[in-house]
Amino acid sequence: MGNILVLIETAGDGAPKSTAAALLGAAATIGTPVAVAVTTPGQGGDLAAQLGPLGAAHVYLAESGTAAAELGTAQVGALADAVQEYSARIVLVSNTNDSRTVAGRLAIVAGGSVAADAVGVRYDEEGQEVIVQHSVFGGDFTTESTVEGGLMIVTVRPGSVDARAEAVVGPQVKTVAVSTAAAPGARIDYAADAPAQTGRPVLRGAQAVVSGGRGLGSKENFALVEQLADSLGAAVGASRAAVDSGYVPQSYQVGQTGVSVTPQLYVALGISGAIQHRAGMQTAKTIVAINKDEDAPIFEIADFGVVGDVFTVVPQLIDEINARRG
Ligand code: FAD
């Protein structure tokens, strides 16, 4: 069991993003988790203090004054340096747009291969090779892959790993200046956070998701999906038909050409359950479907199904949830 590097994505305030806990948890199942993060010079202390409780045995803080203006370049440089520093053979990153880009570039710079969109990692029966699990064909099959020789870089689907590492009191922290010369990349001239539309959780990585489909019938009716989401503290998602019909923006789309989610709870309202939609949600831990067509394919994968009209069932559901909450 060697050192497993974990790339920590950070939010605007410098804190680790919510994906860090699962990445460190996955790393702890196959080795010693080493958190690698890029920070502004002198600003990494708080970050290191937050990574120990999430299970980082080591924290490698790569300081860069220009990281904010370089698209992933500092992260590639930091990981390439950390691979040498910790003699690491495996790197775990989140399967997000930013970290996927880093994964591909790191594979070129450090001579490795990318195992993309993993839902789990484990050792083989001999305890020698790390095996990566992938959920494919809309979640109907799980395939496994490994890398023979060279660095293995795994992009892990947010929400797919339940394992959490034991907290480490006082992880060993190493602070270095990151070298970015080896990996030139795109420059960021301007960036702004998209204004938060709601106080709801972000869809990617949410613990609970309520999605609506064409069965909602109109943009106005889609408010019902949002009301149920709010009563459950869930993120809001949608089918492509709901997006194409203009009920919600494309960023809400769950599925093959949208966001992949693996929440604890996924509620599908007025969604038929086409294979392309299932591709993005079938790995949810518990699936609840409400659809007036008893033959809708969504019921094939639902743990709980209600054959009924969403406009009759959902208001009752919201009332019941609110009543139980007191
Ligand atoms: P429909 O299939 O029209 O289903 C609506 C459902 O609502 C029906 O089952 C109906 O019984 C039910 N309903 C109607 N009224 C009510 C009511 N009052 N109460 C309860 N139930 C009701 N789709 C995605 O979602 N995500 C993707 O990423 C995606 N990518 C795609 C990529 C490609 C290349 C292609 C070809 C398609 C893709 N699609 C995707 C589209 C997908 O094939 C389906 O067309 C889409 O998912 C259907 O959305 P829907 O279930 O909301 O609509």
C-alpha cells in the first residue's frame, strides 16, 4: 500500500470542495491519502487544517501566485512534482470539468493513463493491482479496468464513493512553490462566479435530487418539482425533454448529455426513464418515481414507484413531509 495522491479542488474562499471527503475516503481504501492542493502563497494554512479531519495523512500545498490565471496548469505541475516527492503510482481526482482536464494533461506530463469516471477503486484478489470500477451503459453494467505500467490517474464520479477516511490529527504538511513551466496551458483573462439562483444544493454531488420531466407540462408547473426539492433539501434536476421544452436551463439536465449524479435519493417526477436519462442517475442509492403510466421504463429501476398524477401525488407528499417535520 503506497501513497495515493488526491487532487483537492478548492472553492472561491480557499476551502476544500465537498468532493474532497469521498476522494480521500477512496484513497484510504487502497493506500495512504496524500492531499495535493494549489493555494495562493501564504494562504494554505486553513486548507491544511481542514484536510486532516477528512483523512489526509499528508498535505502537499503547492503555492502559486498565478494559478488563478492559468487553467489547471498549476495543478498539473503540483501533481507531477508530488508524484516524485511521494513515489506515488496512483492519483485520484474528481470527475469534474476542471479535474478531468488536469487528469489528461498530467497523463502526458508524467507518463500515465487515465481511468475515467470511476465509481469505485479496490485491490485485486492478490492485493497487487488497483482495479477501477466504472458504471456503463446507463448503469446497467459495471466494468473494471486497470493500468499496466506508468502512473494511474483515476477520475472519480462525485457522489459515487461512500467510504470516508478516519480523521488524521496533525497531518504532515509540505509547502512548496509549484513549477508550471513544464505544462503550459490556457490563460484565464476573466472569471466570475455564476450568481447563485437559489439556496439549493448544487446538482453535481448533491445528496438528494428531485428531477422533473416533460410530464410537468409547463415551466410554471415545474415549480412543483422545486417545491418538493425544497421540502427535502434537495437539488433540482430535469430530463432533456424538460430542458428542450424550456422549463429549466440546460445546466439542470441529468443524463448522458447532462450531469451524472449519484445521490442517496433521486426522485423522478413525470420522467419516462429513457436510457439516456438513466445514464446519469441509475447509480443513485434510492430511486423514487412518480409517473401516471404504469409501463414507464423508470419503474424498472425504481426502488419505490407511485403510479399516479404528479399534480395529485406531489402536493400530498409535500404536505406529509412538512407535517412530519413539524
Ligand atoms: P417523455 O419521454 O415525454 O416522458 C414524460 C413522462 O411523463 C411519461 O412517462 C408520462 O407518462 C409522464 N407523465 C405525463 N404527465 C404526467 C403527470 N401528470 N403525472 C405523472 N406522470 C406524467 N434525456 C435526458 O433526460 N438526459 C440526457 O442527457 C439525454 N441525452 C440524450 C442524448 C441523445 C443522443 C439522445 C438521442 C437523447 C437524449 N435524451 C436525454 C433524451 C431521451 O431520449 C428522452 O427523450 C428524454 O429523457 C425524455 O424526457 P422525459 O422522460 O421528460 O419525457
